[in-house]
Amino acid sequence: MSRALAGVAFLSAAVGAAADGGTAESPSRGALVRFHTACASCHVAECSGRLSFDSGSAGARGHVKRYAPTANDAVVRELFSMLTSLKRTCQHALPAPPLLPRFDAAFLAEHFNPDASAWFVPLPARSRTGVVELDVGVGQHAEVSLLDDSLETLVEVHGAGTLRLDAPASARPSFLLVRRAQSVSRLEVR
Ligand code: HEC
């Protein structure tokens, strides 16, 4: 009985800690997208536990805010716990793909980090090779990478307008990282 009560208390404390629905175990989509667009390039291979600021947590907070200036306090806390968990378990959390490979404007907006001007979009598993096609707007030279769930780059294209990537079959979700684009107005996986 007391064990069950303790479990419930822990759960509600974890939910209370992040106003937008994320917890240390399952961060919010917003925190995941921020992490993979603004932090992963430096932090993803880290699980040694060596990383630390001499200045303590105040210094670390300043550092996180530098790379996530518009993140609210709840998301900053989530980013901290994601990094702590990465260092402890050597595993990074990833956002879940949609059940069907349909990416409407709302879904794309949820996967955009304004501070990094970048998108991190989860794509469902595919039983056969396919094509990822997206419109990134003209004028800027966008960088688009398809990553596997270990965040290894599978394919990369650079350019403007309509971009296409050949996506290998994959039993697990993959992830599209879009940088230096003005917009992603359309994304299709065929
Ligand atoms: C350009 C590379 C780079 C980026 C981008 C970056 N970091 Fe860091 N981060 C570092 C380095 C290097 C350290 C270690 C500093 C030290 O050793 O004093 C660090 C340290 C930290 C620490 C302190 C860890 C500890 O145990 O004290 C946290 C927390 C952290 N980063 C979170 C983040 C988050 C969250 C983001 C994204 C919003 C981010 N970092 C983006 C390079 C980066």
C-alpha cells in the first residue's frame, strides 16, 4: 500500500514540475525539439559524466538560456533533466512520429525551434525505400539531413525550393533535421 502511494506521489510531482506536460522520463515535444535542434550537435555523444561547469548550476543555466533564449522555465528544467539523463543512461529521448505519414502545418509548427530556426521532425518507420519531399522556400540555402534513431546521418541535401531525399527502408522511426530554411511549407513522405 505504501509503495503504491509513493508511486502516485512521484508521478504527480513529475507532472507538476513541467507545466506543458513534459516529465524527466518523457520530455515535452517542445523540449525534445529544442534539444535536437540546439543542443544535440554538442551534447549528444556525451555520457561520460565528465561535463560540468565550474561555476555550478547558475553558469549552466546561463549556458542553456544562451542556446534556448525563449524557452520558459519549465522547458529549461526539462532540458537540464534530458542532459542529466543522457549522461546517466547514454540514451537520448526522441519525439514520437505521427501514426500516418501526414505532416500538416500544425505538426510542422510543433517541431520548429524559433531560437535555432530549425525543424526536427520524426518520420514513421517505412517497410520500403521512399522519398521525402519538402518545400523550404527560396532565397536561403537550407541544410536538410535525414537521421536514424541513433542520430547518424543517412542522407543530406542542401538547396532551396523543393528538396528531395531518398529515404532507405527502416523498421524504426527516422528524423528530419532542417536548418537554415525560411520555412517548411510542405513535407511529404512517399
Ligand atoms: C556549441 C556547443 C554547445 C551547445 C550548442 C550546447 N552546449 Fe551545453 N555545454 C557545452 C560544453 C562544452 C559544456 C561543458 C562546459 C564545461 O565543461 O565547463 C556544456 C555544459 C552544459 C551543461 C552543464 C552540465 C553539467 O553537468 O554541469 C548543461 C546542463 C548544458 N550544457 C545544457 C545544454 C543545453 C540544454 C543546450 C541546448 C539548449 C546546450 N547545452 C547547448 C557545449 C554546448
